[in-house]
Amino acid sequence: MIKSMLATMMVAFCMSVAACGGSKTVVKNEDSCGKQMTDLQNALNTGAMTQSEYDQARSQALYRCNHH
């Protein structure tokens, strides 16, 4: 279960990073804000993300949660 959750997080993260190339790509995430935060924390705790990647992804997720 953790592996599938990490795989989902990595796909979402890669898609969000790919969107930084200047295109108008929109990534829709149907997970609740709390689930996103939990998934990000799990990815950090297991080493799937660096602290820097976590900080950036968390900031983006919080922005989306607050502006949804």
C-alpha cells in the first residue's frame, strides 16, 4: 500500500514539475488537502522526497487548497 501511495505521489510530483516548463498544463488532484499533506509527509519520511522537494510540493499543495 505504501509503495502504491508513493508511486502516486511521485507521478503527481513529476507532473507538477513538468508543468514548470512554461506550458499551461493543469494537474487536477482530487485528494483532500489533509490526504495530500499526509502523503507528502510520508514521502519525506520514507526518503522518496528530499526536504527541498517536500517544501516546494507542500507549498504548492497548500496554495491549491487555499485557492480551490
